[in-house]
Amino acid sequence: MPRRNAWHLLLPAYGWAAVVSVGGAVAVGLLRPVSAEYVLHLGAVTLVQVLLSINLFLLLGRKHEQVYNVLTTAQAALLALALAVAFAAAHWLEVRVYYYANYLAYGLPWLLSLGLLLRLPDAWGSRRARRRVVARELARHSRSAHFSNLLTFANYRFGYYAVAYLASARALGVLSVGVALAEAIWLIPRSTALIQYVALVNAANQREQTHAALRGSRLTLLATAGAVLVLAAVPTAWLAAFFGPEFGAAHGVILALAPGIMAYGAAMQASSYFSGTARYGVNNRAALLGLAVTVPACLVLVPRLGMTGAALGMSASYAATAAYLLVHFRRAIGAAWPDLLPGTADLRWLALRLRSTAE
């Protein structure tokens, strides 16, 4: 059963989203030489994206996984369709097209998700004291979650700034392509971790729920490993043909990132477990450890190896973060290492399932 009224969570979340979106856009306008139109669109696009995210996660928290998947897919499809129509069909080649496409792609699913929230049995009206209690609780948990997100962002993207200042803009462009391709693999473990997170926060016995999901996590790790191997095997010539001749160098970035991508993919369930049990401190310390690795690594390696050095630093950071999370996760749930890592039994189980499906 849900623990909190959805409307008690929605209204303060919307208020904070407005503050952050407007404040961030104003800060960009003050710190960078951009037009007022850019600042307005930046704030509006950010706000509609965040509002949709809030609605989707509230629905997901009520175990509406199918609705979450449909609206998420619809958002991506609407964005691609709107840009394709504007650029290819209408030949409308302006930056503002991107803003309008985002308004459509995020705004329509937001309205649909709002309609679905209105159909929840949660009552609009309630005592003001109760709303204040929930708002304070939300603020308390949000502080740790926001701090964790900031640390994670710095952990993921410090290498970009190191390359921008210590290498070149060209190297930064190639690095961003390699990182985007490599991190796309995380869609696999993130999807599993998200499903398990929802099951965890709704479970009466969280430890039993976590143990029950371990086989799925191990199989997800196998799928992640397979995806890493496939991406690493993509020839340099293919990258150059698809993205442009200068982007063939992204293959070296992918190879450097592969170990870290694999390691952190294995730890995503651990991260979602600590979030689901409100133990944000573990995630924060893991992110701090990763940042303590990536900062000196990038400062040392980027001047010598350029974008590949940044990728190596990021990979080491991911691995350090993953190691910390997995060690504490194993202790928290009382599991052995074989419970977390795939083995021959998982391969046999998967082979049997595939064989029975084929028959």
C-alpha cells in the first residue's frame, strides 16, 4: 500500500521544480552572454521535463510500470518525430525548433500523466498539519538525494571539463560521443534497478525482496557484459562512417571506459537498494570516493593522453564507486559474493529458459 498521499508529494515537488528551473535559467543568463529568449526557453524546457519526471515517478511508485514505459517511450518518439518533421520535411533549420519539439514531446505526456494521477484514489483535501509533515519529510530526504545527484554528476562529467581546459574542443567532442555510446549500455541495468526499486519500496520485507531479485540482477549483469563486448567490437571505421572521420577516435574512448561501465553496471542494484531504504549516505560516500579518484586521475592523465586519459580516469572512478557500493550492499543484505555475480548455474538456467521458449 502507498505510504504517502500523492498530492502531498506532488505539490511541494512542483514548487521545488519551479524554483530550480527558474533559478538555474537565471544563473545561466547572468553567467553567460546569452539572449533573454534563450534564458526563457531554457527555464521552460527544464521545467516541463522535470514536471513530467515527477509525474512518471509518482505513477511508477504506485506500480504503474506499463504506464511509465508507454509514456517514456512516447516522449522519446514525439521528440524524434517533431525534429524529423521540422528538419527533414519542413526544412525549418533553427535552434528554436528544438525548444518547440521539447514542449510537445514532454508537454503532451505530462498532461496525460496528470490525468492519470487525477484518477488515483488519493484525496485532494486533508489536514494542513499532515501536508506540512509530509513536506518536511520530503525536504529531509531530498537534501541527501540532491547532494548525491550533484556528486554523481561531478563524478561523471569532471573529465569533460578537464579535456576542455587541458586538451581541446575537438577532443571534447570525440570524448562526448564515446561516453554517450558507452553509457547507453547502462539502460540495461538501470531498467532492472528501477523495477527492483519500486518492488523494494512497496515490499513488507525489503531484505527478502532484495534476495528474490538477485537472479534477475545477475542475468542483467550478463546482458550488460554482452553489450559491452559488442560495443567494444564495433570497428573504428563504422564510427567514422556514422559520426564523421574525426570520430573514429571514439573507439579508444569506448575501450578505456568499458571496464568501468561494466563495474558500475553491476553496482546499480546496490545503489537503488540504498536509495530505496533511505540510506543515501552510502551512495554519497561512494560518489565522493569516485570523485576522489577521477579528479587526480584526469588531472594527471589528460595532459599526457588527452581524451583517452579522461576516459581512463572516469573508468577508474566508476570501478571505485562500484566496489564501495557492492561491499556495503553485500553486508547490508547478508549475501555472499556468488549471490551477486553470475555463474554457471545462471547460464544453465538461461539456456533452459531459451530452449523452452524456442520449443
